[in-house]
Amino acid sequence: MAPLGKSLVMLGLMVALVGAAIWAAGSIPGVGRLPGDIYIRRGNFTFYFPLATCLVLSVIATIVFSLMRR
């Protein structure tokens, strides 16, 4: 049971770190407002899809995880 407990603690710490990063991302200028993000406003309807932001975050996550793998 010890390896399972250790894995759950590590998973919890990772979730907490991701949550803190998302919380702090609101104070970084430009995140969520990159060229390529789709923003449509028509009357009382608003559609927002951060396409460029998703791509940038995906590339960064890929680099970080590949470095952690080594």
C-alpha cells in the first residue's frame, strides 16, 4: 500500500501545482489574448476559443515532459 500512497501524494502535489499555475496565469500579460485566439461577439452572444494559447501551452508542456523523462 505504500507505493499507492506515495503515488496519490505525488498526484495531489501535481494537481496543486497546476492549479497554482492556472491561478497565477491571470496576472501574466498576453496569456489568453494571443493573435490566433478566436473571439466572436454578436449581440448578447460571446464565443471565445483560445486556439493560439492552447497551442503554445501544448508545446511548453511537451518540452517540459520530455525533459522530465530523461
